Amino acid sequence: MTTNDELRGRFEAAFMRNYGVPPVAIARGEGCSVWDVDGRRYLDLIGGIAVTSLGHSHPALVEAVSRQVATLAHTSNLYLHEPEVLLAEKLLALLGEPARVFLSNSGTEANEAAVKIAIKYGKTHGRGYMVATENGFHGRTLGALSLTGKPAIRDQFGPFPLDVRFVPYGDADALKSAVTEDCAAVFLEPTQGEAGVIPPPDGYFRTAREICSSAGALLVADEIQSAIGRTGHWFAHQAEGVVPDVLTLAKGLGGGMPIGACIGFGEAGEVFAKGDHGSTFGGNPVSCAAALAVLDTIERDGLLGNVVTVGALLSEGIAAVRHPLLKGVRGRGLWLAAVLTAPKSAQVQAVAQEAGFLVNALQPDAVRLAPPLVITESDVQTFLDALPGILEAADV
Ligand SMILES: *Cc1c(COP(=O)(O)O)cnc(C)c1O
């Protein structure tokens, strides 16, 4: 039998060093549990970074993917297939607005499509620059990276071909000053994810919509982490009562299968002409079947309601813990950060893993929780019961 330690050693020898060596080798999963290669069980409270919406090995996902891979795994974009049409129609029905869909394989590729729409829109209308937010995250490929406001992952790969102006997140006045008639697009997360699950002040997203509309700039909502039920809504922007010009999706959409989407509303959906963009794998039938199973299951099983009730239990349960290392909790639905009073998230993650819980040391002082949308109250209660002891053991 291969052990954790052995696999970690072989990983270190074979892979580039961009990830470091992850702490545990996962062998299988079922529901909200995963087991490592040594047979230890963990409650999965991070869900592959807000990806495994239905938990692990969900029968609907297994059935849809198995059936599709046995029927037709790939067509390329030289041919079309029914699963992609059904998926695009389903997304449009959930959005309820006239729009057009492009399917990609990942989040960063969804944003690359959005960047190209913004560039072409900018050229057509004589608009030369884009606006994004400090500490925002939009992906690792060069277009998306140039919009990512995190110097540590960005600066050494510049200069970038895009003129991007960064503004502090949540500051509507700064956004208003930055968005002139020369601005092509504003890229905005409804809540900053990688920065630490940081919701903006109430009304910020709505104000951003007004600022973009009056300046004639496209509002690109990066909902790669926030959509597909994560906050208790299909899409976080729907809670704000506004419609972006471009919407990007990925993470939770495929429930673990790689798929992303770039959706253009109204005029933004008409920017690409034939030949302007493409992807060999994007929208492949297996990933589309997976995404359809995810959306149908969320709907059929009322999972948005589960996100609201179980998310409130988790959030209020964390807020009720009194410990000197715990400052509080922020976020919405099943997308939360436990905020620490000291930069000890790595210790919290390690101690939690030891205790049988997978959580994510997102920032030095923030621990991310983004469990499957199917998580139950009793699973969450198990974690809440263990939390004071985890904080105590981490606070050394
Ligand atoms: C994860 C994420 C991305 C990048 O998605 P990948 O699939 O890793 O390329 C982009 N934007 C946001 C908001 C994300 O959370």
C-alpha cells in the first residue's frame, strides 16, 4: 500500500515546486467525507475550493458522467452536441436575461474570454484601459493575471499587455473616479474570495453597476467562486438586484469536472464574431453533463435553502465561540472565513486536519470554509463542537 508520506515524497520529486507539497494524499470521497491513502477519514469543509457542490461521488454526478463518457466524450467545436445546448439554455433560464454563453475548461479561461470581449468592446468604442481591485483574484493566465491585484503572484510576471488600474475593493468613490469614458471594463468579484472571503459594504455592487452604466464601461462580474449556490443564491449578483454585462463562472459549476463559462448579456454577448475565440475542450460533453447534473440536483433537492440554513448554523456557531485566537466570522451562505486575531491560520489548518477536518489557511489570519452544498446540520455541528479545542491547540 502507498502511504501518505511515500506519495508526498514522490510528488516532491516529480512535480514543479509551484504548489509546494500538499499535506495529505486523498484516495476517495463520499458525500462530505474524504479518506486519505492511509485510510483516515476527514470531514471536507473546503470542497476542493468551492468546487464539489454536490459532495463526493454524488449518484447524480456519477450517473451523468458515466452515461455521457460511455456515449460521447468529445466532439471539439467543429461539431455541436445536445449537453452543451441544454447547459447553455439552463444557465440562461437561471439568469432570466437575454444573453449568450461561451464554455471554457476553467475559471481563468472564462476570464480570458471576458478580457477579449472587453478589449474588442474597448477598441470599438475608443476605450483603452480596464479597472480591477486591489487584492482581487481573477486567475493565473496572463490576461486574468494582469487583472489580479495581488503583487506577490503578479509582479514578477509583468509587464502585461493590458492597461489595468487598481482601486481599493469596496470603495465606491475610488471606483467612480477610476471609471471614466475611456474605461472599457471593470472586473469585480461580488465578494473577494482569495483575498480572504471579504464582502464589500452593502450596496457596493449596485453602485458599481451604476458607475459602469453611466460611464459606458462593461461590468464584468467574476463569479467563479461565488456562484452556483455558494451564497444561497444561484448567482451572488442576483441578491444585489443588478445584471452585469459579462459574468464568469467555473469552480462549483461542474461539481468537480472541469468547466467554466463566460456569459455576455445584451450587447456584450454580441461582441465576438465568428473566429474571435475558441477552445478545443471547452464545453466538452462530459463536463456539460456534469454541470447539468449539478444544476438539476441543486434545484430538485432545494440545496439553495440548505445553503442558507446550514450556512447560518455554521456562521452563527463560529461567531458564538469565545476564544482569544478567534476574532469573528465573515462571508455568506456556505462561503465563510473564520478570522483570527493572529497570523496562525496554518496552525489551525494543521490541527484541524489532525482532528479530522479539512479547512483552508486562506490568509495568515483567515481560515476558509466552503463545504459541499449538501452538508448537513449534524456535520457542521461536529465541527463546531471541535472548534474550541482546535483553536486552543493551534494557539501556541
Ligand atoms: C478560482 C478563481 C479563478 C480562477 O479559476 P481557475 O479555475 O483556478 O483558473 C478566477 N476568479 C476567481 C474569483 C476565483 O475564485
